[in-house]
Amino acid sequence: MTFSTDIATHAKAKCPRPSSRIWLPTWGNRLVLLLAILLAGGAVGCEKRGISGRTPGRIIGGHGFGPGEFHRPRAIATAPDGCVFVVDMTARIQRFSPDGEFEAIWRTPESENGKPTGISVDAQGRVLVADSHYHRVLIYDRDGRELGRFGNAGTGPGQFDLVAKAVVSRDGVVYVSEYGGTSRISRFSSEFKFIGSFGEPGSGPASLSRPQSMAFDNDGTLWVADSCNHRICRFSGDGKLLSSFGGPGHEPGQLQYPYGLAVCEDGTLLVIEFGNSRLQRFDRTGKSLEIWGGPGTQPGQMLDAWSVAVGKDGRVYVVDSRNHRVQMFRM
């Protein structure tokens, strides 16, 4: 997908692309900003540095089109054995070791209409790719051999508009989120037979607007990144809305286009904000616990952050899309 096509996709989803510009103050404003920082230093001190001070243990990738390199990576997932799968804007899926060493690569069968936007790995180690612009889910083994596919274009039961992500619950039910004209989540049996769907386009309590990412926690709760509503929603397995938190903004606890979502072992949530180029960690009530990153190109900073995954031994992998890399942190 070209950059202009990506903008068109946002417009179709009624979700305008947020600005990626970094504010550069004038010299006069810099003096005011410096004075404000010095005055605030006594009030926030080490707490402020603790919130934003995480640095990556490793940076994986860099811009390029060869093995181990990325062109605007978009989504990431970890497997039960700890290996890491990344899909980028060349429609390539790459597999890495838990430490970030390149292992394998393959492409989706078609990509002229657009590139995948989501990826997950189920308990069996199957890799589910949201082949967004081909209105389907592709299923692979860990080495890139296709095991199956399902879905076709449409708005009826079991059909898809633009597929955002597919995840599998512990009991084998497949959940597929869509954006475009049908912001909803559909449920399928383990044989990929349609069961039902929930959500509809809008901003109401149970409505969705580009549900870009989903993740299950240990009790079977489904967490959804309701991206263009700038919030995180919590659903029961059958699609009943249980709670939500967030709202547009740049302060702790607020969200700006949350595209990525992962659940930690302790039950806290990691949320990637495309619009704020940062990661926030929340408790289950929606209280902001930590903020990592912010716009920039240095290690620990991010530009157009898209996705996050939790791996073994406290590893956290962040897709830093416009910096063409994955940053690996430790909890």
C-alpha cells in the first residue's frame, strides 16, 4: 500500500489520520519551555523520569527490504514458544527468535490492493494474518506454509469489509474485527463457521470505530482497541460490553488512536497509541500506570507506533512503524 492509499483507508473508516509532526518551538518559546521544565522539576522529579525513562534492550530491524529489515512494520505477535512474527507494508511476514534474530520470511499471496494490518498466533502455533484489503483471514504454520483461509468481501453475516485482526479464544472460537463500513467483531467456530457478530459503526457505548486490535486475558475477557473512538473496551466472550476507558487526548489516561493492545501476565494492559507515538500501561480499571516513548527517532522514542506484543521472560515488543523497527523492552 502506498502512503496515499493509507490516508484513503483512514478516510473510509471515518477515522482521519493523526498528524505525525513533531512540534518544534521557536527560540522564544524554547526559553519559556525550559523555564517551565525547571520549575516543574521539583514537583515531578524522579517520578517523571521513571514514567518515560524506559530504554529498549534491543532494536530489531531498520529500514530495508531484505531479511531482518522492515518497511513500515504494522503488526506483531508472539508464539507459545516465544518466537516473534512481524508483518510490514511489503506484505512480508518475518519470524524472529525471542531475542530478535531473523529466522524465516514469506509473503501473502496477493498485495496489490493493500497490505495486512493484523497478525496473531494461537495456542496451536498457527499464525493468523488479517489480509485486510482482500477481506479474509490467512492461516499459516510457523514456517509460512498456508493451512487455510476464510472470508470474502461483503457486509452480510460471515463476510468482511476491511479485516483488522483475528484472535482465537481458549475454547477455539475465532474472533475477527473489521473496519471500513462495518466496524464490528464476528465470531466463528473452530471450523470457521459463522456464529454471530457484535458492535456497529458509531461512538455509542457498545459501538465501535475501527476496532484495530483485540486480546484475551486469563479469565476470557476480550479487550478491544476501539481506535477511532480513542478508548479501550472490555467485552464478555459473547459480545456483551462490560466496561470501557479512555477518551481523546494527550494526558496520562487519555488515548489518541490506540492501535495496539496486549495483556501482561499480571493482568495489566499495554496500549500502543498511533496518534501519540507512545505506549501506556493500564490496570484493568483504566488507571494509567506508566507511559513509555513519545515522538522521535532515538531509542525509546517512536513514530507512528502500531502494535505491541508480550513475549517470554518479560519481553515487550513495540512496532515503531515510521522508524522501520521493532523495539524490545523488558518489564
